[in-house]
Amino acid sequence: MEARTTNDSAMEYLQADHRRLDGLMGGCRTLVASGDLAGARAAFTEFRQGLLRHIKIEEGLLFPEFEAASGMGPDGGPTGVMRYEHAEIIRLLDVIRDLLDGAEPAPGEFESVRSSLVALLHEHNLKEERILYPMTDRLVPPPALSELCRKMRDFK
């Protein structure tokens, strides 16, 4: 399931997806805490797939539009920072996947890595929602923004 929005706004679409993903990770945490490892694996798989899709949308669609509209290249602007953080997010996703795919994780191990990931996502998402997304909505011309939002919604 993906985020649904009503108009052509990168902010609206991607912020809604952040909230959806936050809910999925919260559900995974609850399942781990209750001892339902099979349910936690399924919830985490959905979260991981959704977050990887979100990252691909940003790096493949949003960032190039932002860079073109702002004149800031991938190395000197906010998208460079976002790409760097995406790499760390993916690393933590892989650690959690490996924890859940093995035998039952040691007490506190899942929570420790999950907390690191959630903290990183919180700071990362704030930067995107306060800087990158609003700037994209302001700088990308309406016809191109409309097309960008269509591509984000249709992204597989």
C-alpha cells in the first residue's frame, strides 16, 4: 500500500508516506515485543519494501528535479546529505532484516538497532519535510511538478 494524496505536491505525497512508514515500524516493534516473530518479520518486510521504494522515488525522481530546478548539484546541496543518510538507513534496514531472519534476536538487540534507525529517520525526515520537499514544490514549475507527482504515485 502506498501514500495517497489529492493534489500535485511532493511535500504532501512524501510526508504522507513518511507517516505510513512510521506506522508500519511501530507495528513491527509491537509484534517483536509481544513475541510474535513471524508477524514482526512480515511487518518489517512491508516496512523495508516501502522505505526502499520511498528512497528510490527520492533519488530517482525527486532529487534530479530538485537539482535541476534549484541549480544545486548532488554534491553541494541538500540532496548530497540525503543520499548519504539513505545509505546509512539502508545499512540499518539490512541489520534489522538479518536479526529478524535469524533465530530469535537477543533481548534488546532488535530494540537497539530499531531505535538507531528511528532516530536517524526522524532527523532525516525533518530535513526533508522542512527544506527539501517545500523547496521542490516552490521551485519546480507546475507542469513539471504535476508530472513528478504522477510518476511518484505510479512508481513500482
